Amino acid sequence: MALGLLGVAAATSGCSADALASGKTRLRYWNLFGGGDGVNMQAMEAAFSKAHPQIDLEANTLAWGAPYYTKLAMAGAGGRAPEIAVLHLARLPGFAPGRLLDPWDLDLLGEFGIHSSDFPDSIWKRGTVDGKQFAVPLDTHPFVMYYNTDIAKKAGLLGTDGKIRTITGTDQFLDVLRTVKRTTGQQPITFETLGPGCINPWRLFSTFYAQAGGTVLSADAKRLTIDDAKALKVLTFMQQLTHEGLAVQKTDVGGAIALFNSGKSGFFLDGEWDVSTFKSNTSLPFGMARIPALFGPVANAQADCHSFVLPHESGRGGAPNRAAHQFAAWMLKNSLMWAEGGHVPAYSPVRDSDAYHKLEPQSEYASVANDVALDPVAWFAGSASAMWIDLGAAFSQVLTGSSSPQQGLDQAKSALRKLIATPNPFGGAAA
């Protein structure tokens, strides 16, 4: 494995002979976008290259998850990394900003028209470490609620605008689900509850627990701050959904997607990226909305953000570094194309534009960008992280009935204590 990682680092070092011969500036870009995301990103890359013939863009899509982050860290540690890469914002604390990552030149970004005021303050600040900007957010990708508009209409749940009516509190949400069950004779809601690497039970818990005002870790990520009463209230509600037959008790994420896509399920909870799958099914009538505010006044939703970072390069600077800043700025300004895949643009001029608000149903949950529940600031948190896997497994057993809410909470706390006691393998520090 080590030889393979060294090979990746070596492959990204040096200069492209073709780029030198043509007089172009070589720009190497790593990302982890597959599926519909990958198609959209490739279209954006092609558009950038067409608009910037003086830049030789070399885009590489690597395997999503732990393999991607291992390779990116090793490339940065060797100082022979690509000029620019994608990183989930919540993964930033584990990437030793200043060692594995280089800071952005804010003056250079400003030259290309990008400023901190163009982003939600909370998201921009999560990319700041010791006064330097190490991550520039491209999007917010939150946990959302899909709904079948035909089923919702039959159950009397749509407003005059054809959108799902506002749902507030657990009692009202349970009443809505029971109404849909009586209307269809089917379990009204589905979401991932089990499977290898099951993560959505954590995302579901994180959403509701954030609404209740709970926190998981202290600011320095050295101790647990879980409020047992709030956590148990959320876990008990989650288990009620499956025990009462309102949610499918045992299904992996593929099965949950297939069930909603078949038109049999009234609601589906997952990331907004599934919109591409459902829009390709022309016989499926559906809309999208924020997760309802069930445990507090604000409809917080678990989320992460794809962000641009500058992996550490020995001697970073010159034309390639300028091209990296120019590339990030262009991608942000043209992120409407990216939003078509469901992601909420982080760049406010795009998010607030008429063109974005005409995207249906992608724009229906855009306001969640100001109320996202990002993971705790810890090296072991964020997309594809150990925390997601460990807590997803603990809460999966609560949903499937093999653990009580108390047992699930105890298992989650035990897993978190082990992670807190484990040194960051890449030597990162809290952001």
C-alpha cells in the first residue's frame, strides 16, 4: 500500500512535458466525485478548460471515502501534491492545516472576485485555522426530506402552492405519517437503517439532536458533552418510527432509494444528491423539503460541505498556484451547474440568483444553508469518517430493534471515547 501511495505522489510531481511544450500552465486537480456528481463535475471541468485555453487542467477522480483521504494526506505530506483538491469541510481538522494543506491567498481570490462575505459566515469560518483560510466551500449538502407529491396530495398534506405544508413537532409528524399509512396501506417513510458502513442513522440522529440544542464534543474535542436526556429523547423517537411500522425497519440505502423510486413510499430521508436518480424517473412525482423542525424551533439538518483546498506543495507559488485560485473562483461563480445535482451553492451570488430559484425541486430547501449541523470539530469527524461508521452502527441497532435507546447511546459514547483517546494519524489540530 505504501508503494502505491508513493506512486500516486510521484505521479503528481514534476511538470507535464506537453504543458511545457505548449506554453500552458499545468493545473492538477483531485476530486472524489462519482455517479451523477461526477458527470456534473466533468461538464464543469470541460467548460473551464474551454474558457481558459492557457491552463492545462488535469483532473483526476479517485475512489470516494477513506482511500481518497489517505492518498490526499500522503501526497500533502510528501509536498508533491496536486495544486488543488476537494475536501469535505468537516474533515479539515484531521488534515494538519499548515503541514498537509497550504493556506489560500485571499488577495488573489479577491482578484478573481471571491470574498469571505460571499458565503454563510458559519461555513466560511469552519475553513479558518489560526487566522488563515484553508478551505473554500463549494456547497452545502444537507440531509433532506423527499416526498411523493401524489401521495401527499391524497393525504391532504399539500398547500395551495403544491408544496408540502410545514410540519412542526414530533406529534404532528407522527400524525402525518399515520395519515399517509392509512392512505396508502404502506409504511409511509423510508431511510437507511442497516448495511455495511451504514451512516444515515448517525445523520438522522445528528439532525434531530442538533434541533434539540445538543452537542457531542467540547470545543477542543477532548471530552464528551452529550446531553443524555436529549439524546435518549431523540433515539426513542427514532425507534418509535420503526417499531410502530411508520418507517421501514430493515433496509440498506439502496433498498430505501428503490422503495421511494417505485412510488410506494410517501417520504424518504437522505442526502439531496439522490435528486438526479429520482428526476431520471419521469413517472415519479416528487418534491423536496427541509427536514421538519421536530425537536426545537429551528429545522437544523446534518450536513457537510464540499470545499476546495490547496494540498501542501514544496515551493507553492507562481503560475500553477494562480491557476488554482482562478479555477476555484470560476467553479464557485458557475456552481449553478453543480446545484443541478442537488447541492446548495455555498457562493451566495449563485444561491440568491433567479436562475437557482427556478431549479425545482433543488431550490426548495436552499434556506437550510444557514442552519446546517456540521460535525464536531475533531480529526475523526466528517464524511466517510470513523465517527460516522461507529455511531452509524450504534444507532442502526436502535432502529432495527436489536438495541434499546440506552444501549445505543452507551455504545456511541464508548466509541467516541476511544476516538478521543486515539492520536490523529496525520498530526492534525482542531480547526
